[in-house]
Amino acid sequence: MITIKNLKAEIDSKEILRGLNLQVNAGEVHAIMGPNGSGKSTLANVLTGHDNYEVTSGEVTFNGKDLLSLDPEDRAREGLFLGFQYPVEIPGVSNAVFLQTAINEIRKYNKQEEITPKEFLAKMKEKAKVVGMDSSLISRSVNTGFSGGEKKKNEIFQLLMLDPKLAILDETDSGLDIDALRVVSQGVNEFRNKNNAVILVTHYQRLLDYIVPDFIHVLYKGEIIKSGGKELAHELEEKGYDWITKGDK
Amino acid sequence: MSVEIKKRNPIEQFAQSAENVINKNTNSAIRAIQEQAKSDLQNSQFPTLKTEEWKYTNLNKFLANEFVHTSALDKVELKKSEIDALVFDSFESHVLVVVNGVFNKELSSFSEVSNKVTVSTISEAIIGNDEEVKKYFSKISINNSVFDFLNLSNFVDGLYINIPANVIIEKPFQIININGGTVEKSFSSSRNLIIAGKHSQSTFVQKSVGLEGNLYFNNISSEFVVAENCILNFYNVELDNDDSFHIEKTDVLQKRDSQFNHFNFTFGGKLVRNDVNTKLSDENIECTLNGLYIANDNQHFDNSTFIDHAKPHSTSHELYKGILDDNSRGVFSGKILVAKDAQLTNAYQNNNTILLSDSAKIDSKPQLEIYADDVKCTHGATVGQLDESALFYILSRGIPKEKAKSMLITAFAENVVAELKIDKLKDEINHLIFEHLNRDEVV
């Protein structure tokens, strides 16, 4: 699905990613954990194509294509999705118009027919139910006046609507109460199948009780310093990051 | 070697064309008014940057042109099918056609309301001894300036509409103001006099368009009487040719319990200046003056408003929004006067601008003069760029940049457009926004 080789990136001339390697295959869920400032969000933003970040070296292959040479909108059309850490409010643009436009742009790019209004409405209803979103939120402006939890649910709702090949979820669990966390996790589990993949960027081991990853990676100072199976999460929970990073000091 | 330079005097040129217009006019009452206007014109000067009301709008490029009055040129003949191509056709309307300042009945279609409403030329009304025309024609205009005199002395035959008391007009009127179409640089003066009776309700869309041909100067003056408990909406859509000039003045007299809603939508024209002046002459009046403009290249749009709160218990709302790209320039000046007597006045004014380029510029000048002590008056001006994080969010969902931009700009314009009472006109405006933003791509 995606192969990241020796990725280095900086923001405002400050190097954040210092040679990151990662391979994610279809059907897998990878969790990337690490302390604050380790480069987790930078990785998510670089992969999505945010122009505040500059890639200084390395390569990323996404389904056989050179991801880094694509514009952000083309990355999305190739099947990449970012669940934002801080979803943006867009007053005046309704969720429905926003999503219908997005779906049709992606379909157009992939030479598929446009979604009919009827299909679109049916799909909206179905997916809104999964994340327990009130239908009134759908006609409202994107994220405008939403609570923190509603914004995160809306990210997962969009994930289900757009049905990408690779979902990168940037701290989707932060700031959620346990009920919202369950709903969000349920949405992600519903999304998972053998043809797609998920990269969970998270701070907390708690999320991994609900979305069980195949692999866990610890990101520290812009590099992956340890990888393992799901049991690694519990070790981290018990011993903290110091256990891995102390050799560094 | 000496070169004799004959200095052109624009005032004299416009006075000369006025004289030709007046000489052709057979009605003595109108002639007297126009003679006076011509002599006032000759005693006036065009404003310079030193003139407070024109501080940010330089007229040199306008005055550099030698315009010929369209009445001195071959008449522009249009077919009905050509009119059909110019009107907004997504909603039904009573179409009134004005070609180079002259109301053309043959090209218009308002038979459905002709038994309820007076629609005629201004001279027909004066010849017919219409009392209200005599009372109000050229009398509503306040702060007379050189452009008032220019318009009044040069108008040939304007549009007069009188809506009697209690008449509700369901479909809007659509005034198509057609300009140019000549080999020479031309100008014409259009005049509208609209008198809306007590308890009447009506909506107008005025659409200014230009024909193919040389550049032109579109000069419109509208006068409104909005009688007791009357509701009048006027939506002004300015789509003049990009090399042309548009100077328009709107003067409104509002009476007790009335509601007047005026919207300026400016997309076309090289230099556009809109003046909207309303006098809230009695109590419990509502007045809304809104505007939306999108400028690019070297377009210069100047909106100037004046709301005169003369009596207590009235409310005015003003919201002007602009999107400026390339080297374009916007000006907004909003004057609000609250007389000593006008207690419990509410006046709200806002001007918001998005600059899409580093070289676009906006000058925003609120001007509140308040002599009453128990009032609520607010004003605000914001200038910003397109929200980059919102743009990235939209892009990251697979939507291309130009569509993402126009989504954000349509959203920015939304609260102006949303207030329109004609749903289909909202779509037309949103489409014009999209077209104007992407016109390099469309052409």
C-alpha cells in the first residue's frame, strides 16, 4: 500500500523527520505512538501534502505512485485520507455539499460515474448512523459550532463516506470521552477490510483497546526507534517511553 | 517651436451634450429643470482626491475619455431575442428594457401588471400632469454633486414606475440597463423614478450590461419614494464591460413603518462608483444596504452609502463584502447620521474584505455622526486572506484548488446572498461569483 523510505522533512528550516522508514500493506492497521514533538503529526501532514512542510529527502510510494510529487487533492483522489487532529470549521459550506463535491471529484478522477443524489442521501444516512451523528449536523456548515467530539465523529463520518484506500488518523482519539471514543473506534473498525489500511497516530494506548493494531511503532525524534506487535502497547503503558528512549540521553 | 495645446474641458463637453439634449426636448417643464441642471453643472467641478467623498477614487482615467452622448449617435437597434439573452431567465419577471438611457416599451414585457401599476417614461408622466412626479422628480436627491447635474441635464427619457397603495407585486420587475454597442466611446444617463405607495410590496432587479463595441460610461440615477408601511427590495447587479465606467446614484425617501432593502452586486466595469443615500424621515423604519463585489485585474469599485436617521425608533443594517484579487482596489465609505431627535436608533454597519493578492487594496471608511444620546450604533471593518487551513482541509478531500477557493468565497458571500428574496437570483449570484473568480480559465 505505502512504502516510506528514509523520509526527512522540516518546517521553518527545523528538521522534524530524520530518516523515517515504514511499510504498510493492505489489510493492516499500524499505530504510531510517541511522546509530544516526536514528529507524529508532521508525518501525517507530509503524507497529505501540507505545504508548510518541506521534504528534504526520501521517497514515498503509494500504490506504485510517487506520492510526494502529487498535489494534496490528487493524493486524496488516489485514495489517501487524513483524519485531522484539529478539524477545520468552514462556515457557509454545508457538510452535504462538501462531501458530495468531494465524492464526485474523486469519482471523476478515477473515471467513475457521479453519485446520484439518491445514492448519496442513502449513503449519508447509513454512515451517519454508524457514528451516531445527528442528521441536522449533516445539513449544517462543516464543523461549524461542533463540539470537539462532534468534530472527530465528523472526520470518521467523512472517512466512511469517502472510503479511501489508506486512512491516516491523526490523534482522532484525543479529547474524547469514553462514549465518543467507542463510537469513533467502531467507525474505524467498520471501515477496516482486507483491501485497505489504517495508520493510527496516537498518544494514548487506550485507543488500541478498541482498535487493535497489527503493528505498533514508536516514533522518537523523527525516527522509528522500535516496532512490535500489539503487545508493545502494554509495555509502553507500564514502562513509559523512557524505557526505550533513555539510551538516547 | 510652439505647440498649441487645446485643453479639453470635460464639464463643458457634458454641458454641450446637455444642450443638444435639451434642444430636442419639447416639454417646457423638463426643459426648465434640465436648463437649471446644465447651469449647475457648469458651475461645478469634477471631484479630485482632495474631495473628501472621493478621496480614494481617482477620476483621471475616466476624464481622459471623450464620450459622445448616445442620442447623437446611430440608435442601437435590438431584437427581442437579443433581450432574451440578456435577462436573468431562471425566474419569472416583468422585464423593463432601458437601452442607452431610454426606456423602450416595445422591448419590454409587463402586460400582466399594466392595469395595476403605472409604468411609463418620465416625460409621459410629466406631460400627463402626474402630481407625484411633479412633487418628487429630481427632488429626492440630496447632496447634489456634479454627477447629479450631469445626469439630470443629459437624461433623455427615464423610467417611471408608480405602484399604488395596497398593491402587492408578486413577480419581481427586472430592469435591463443596456449600454454601449457603438463605434465611438459613448455615454448615456439613465433615470429611474420609483414611487411605491402605502402598504405596497415590490421587488426589483436591475441588471446593467454592456454590448459589444467601444467602451462606455453608464450613468444611472434612481430616486425612490417608499411610502408608509411599504416594502421595497432593489437588487442591483452590475455586469458592465470590463473597460467601461459606471457611476450610479440612488436616493431614497423612506416614510413611516417602511422597509427598504438595497443590494449592490458589482462584478463588471473598470471603474464603478455607487452612491446610495437613504433618508429615514419618520419613525419605525427599516433600511438595509448590502453589497458584494468581486474585483480582479485593475478594477476599481467604490461604494459610498449615507443613511440619515432623522426620527426615533428606526433601524439600519449595512453589510458590504468584497473579494479583491490582482491589482484591484475597493473602497467602502459608510456615513450614518443620527439626528438629535432620532432617539432609540439602531444602526449596524460592517465591511469585510478578503484580499486574494498582495497588491489588491481596500480602503474602508466608516463615518458615524451621532447627535442623539440613546442609540445603538456599531460599525466594524475586517480585512483578511482566504483561510489557508480551511483551503487545505478541502483540498485534502480531493476537491481541486479553484473549486475549493470558490467554495470558501461563496461561503464568505453567503450572508449577503442569503438575504435575497428571490431564490433563483441567489443561484445566479453564486454562479457569477464562480465565473468571475475563474474567468481566466473560462475565457
